[in-house]
Amino acid sequence: MNQLRISVFVCLLSAGSLMAQYGGGPTGGGATGGATGSSGANGAGAAGAYNLHNNYHIGFDRPEAWGLKYFTSTSLLSGLQPPEPTEGHTFGSITVGLELGWVPNLDPGQTRIGFNGHVPEDLNKAPIFARPVVRIGLPAKFSLVVAAPPPIEVFGVRSHLLAFGVERPLMERGDWTLNWRGYGQVGNVKGAFTCPKSVLGFAPGSPQNPTECVGESADVATLRYAGMEFQVAHRLRRMPKVVPHIAAGGNFIDGAFQVHAPIEDGLDQTRLWTRGGTFSGSGGVSYLVTKRAAFTVDAFYTPLWVQRSPTVGRTLDGLFNVRALLSYTLR
């Protein structure tokens, strides 16, 4: 009887420890589960104790969730409002542009997001984010905005993202303009984040290969969002081609990370997902190069909270970057 009680106690203690590591139970299949990095956090061979096919909801302040909202924020369809052409807004107008955004390099502490902050992942892949942007003039001064990076592999990452929005000036008084924009994005980014090629030359379970990788992974990060923002622009009378502006917005991020990593204990196909809200702000200036061409530069910031250790409170680790847009109105 005593042995039975001890066995039950050990089972409950093990289950409680596992649940605590993941911040809750899986949303699908089984009472136990794992994620890439389990072996690195608990010793070699530990991954075999976990179900590698579960679906976990994680808190919005978890390190893995921070990674999702950080890279989702790099693709926010925010700011970069080009000035109106001298002839003003016209129905059926078409403006094409190219947007470039700086993606800051993360330090070793920031890349350690796997398994609730225990294991590093290969996140410093693309130093820039680039996509073409198209604006189409609609009736009642509305404009449709569509932006999407080309679906080709660049810097070891392949993007299948589509951002879209609707914008309209709410108030136009003299040199001042108040604009509104609603926007969203669907799609994902695919790359070897959990098991990059650089770790495959090391023994599985070693410090250089803590996730026991035996092959390159094909992980998929889903970067969905919806939001809206308001922007104030002011055309300078002494320099009518120069238009400073500031913007502030709120966003709802719906992110997921699908692991697809061959590790020593099998194929890890754990899925993590999270949802939550963020705020963002930007400020910059547009320059009307010609009657139809414009160049816009913005500084962007969004405060992002993260709890990297259960013994330390939340810390602010936001995204600051610089973005630019070169646009040309065809008609």
C-alpha cells in the first residue's frame, strides 16, 4: 500500500512539473507532451518521455510568444503613409511602392526562447524585411492597401505573408490631416529555426546541439494580426514637399509555431500558439520627390513584455526599427 501511494505521488509530481514547464496542458491529445528543446532542458534522451505531437496554448508573456509577437511586429502594416499627390485623392488611382524594414540582430539571451527560455533558436536570419506595396483609390476617399513579400527563399527563410488594409483621411484642415487605417495579415514564414544546419555537426544532446537534432528542421511560424491606427500629418508651408507625421495603433496578434524537426527521439511536430494585444507607434517624414514620386522614412517602436524566468518578473523587450517606403503614383 505504501509503495502504491509513493508511485501515485511520483506520477502526480511529474505531471505537475511538466504542466508548469509549459504553462498549462495541451489543447489536443494526451495528458503529456513536449516541445523542441525538452532534451536540452532536462538532459540527453529526455525528449523520448514526451509526446512530440501535441498542441499547446502558451501565455502571451512566454519567451516563445515573445518571439512570435516580435517577428509579427516587424511586418505590421503600420505608418509609412505617403503624401497625397498634388492633384489630391482620386478614385481609381494606383500607387506602387517598395517597403524596406530593418530587422535588428538579437543577442544570445533574446534567441534563447525554446522550451520556455531554456534553449536557443536560430532567429537571426534576415537582416531586412522587404515587400512591394500597392494602393488603390476607392470612392469616398478610401484607399485599399495590399503588401506581400515575394514567396521565394531569402536568407534561409520563405515567406507566405499577405498584409492588407483600408485607410481614409478623417479630417483635412489646411496643412493638417488626420488619417485612419485598419489592417491585418495572414500567412506564415518557413525556416530551420529549431534545428539549423549549423548544429548538425555536433553530437545530439551536446551544448552545441541541445535539442538532439539529427536533421535540418522545416518549422513554420504563423504571423497573423489585425489592428488599426491613427496618423497625424502636417505639410510644411515653407517646404511643401516635406510632410512630417506620427502614428499610434493597437494590434491583436494571433501567432503559432509549428515545429517540424527530426531529433534523436523521432520527428518533433509540437505546435505552440498564443494570442494577445500590443500597442505600436511610429514617426517620420515624407518627401514628395516629384508630383507622383515620394520617399518616406519612419522610426517604429512597439513595447513587448516577456517573462524569461519564473523567478524574475516581466521585463520590457520591445522592437525598435527603421522603415522606408519608395512610392510612385501611376494614375
